Amino acid sequence: MREEYDFSNSVRNPFSKHVKKQISIRIETSTIDYFKDLAKETGITYQNLINSYLTECAHKHVKPELKWA
């Protein structure tokens, strides 16, 4: 490996800002536990599993069934 690298002519990835956005969201503990257990089985981080599931729902235009008590 070199001791120094020259990045003066490098170009930022124009798509990197649009790939994912960090947000804050409240999710029930039992739901997080479910995805964490699933993460152990699959070897995929629970955040990526949640993201994949929500992305799939969005692509399929799945609408939640809301049942109020």
C-alpha cells in the first residue's frame, strides 16, 4: 500500500445521497426483536431486513389494514 493517495481529481458519487435517508421512527420493541431474530437466521442486519420489507411493500403498493379497538 502507498503511504499517501492523491484524491484531488476524484469525483463524488452523484447517486450516493439519493440511495438512503436516515430518519427517526418509533417501532414497537416486539417488532424490532422479530427482525433481530430474523437477522440472526439470515445473516442480514435487521435494519436492512426492515428496509427490504418496506421497500417491497412500497413497490407492490401494499396498504396496511388498520383495525382500531
